Amino acid sequence: MKDEQLLERIAINPKIMVGKPVIRGTRLTVEYILNLLAHGETMEEIIKEYKGLTYEDIQACILFATKSLEDTTFMPLTVETV
């Protein structure tokens, strides 16, 4: 599936979840889905828990985050001492 097709699955509306990016037609935020993945939930587990969600929806969340960070420069969260 092309990037554009995946990204069409993400919606931003100030009236839904205070304008956070969500999976279109749901109130599931991209942030929430990514947090589930970061804490070890599998795509299969997420899809089982949230009926109607698809692999492509989760892929869209990952792609959205990737695209959002493309031009971002980060400062380290902690400073390592040697």
C-alpha cells in the first residue's frame, strides 16, 4: 500500500480528541496505538482488542509518526557522563 493511501487512514479534527491524530472513524489516537506497541503489545493483540481495526491502520500510525519526525532534530533526554 502506498504512503498516501496509508496516511488517508489518519484524521486530524479539532473536535475529535482535542485535535490529536486519530485512526479515521475512531477515537483511537496515533499516540495511543504507538504506546501500546512500545510496551510490547503485538499488532494481533491490538486488532483483537479493538474490533474493526486493521493491520493497515496500525501501519498508518507508524508511518504517520515517521513522517512527523522526518525534519525534527532532537536533544538528548539525558546526558551521559564518561
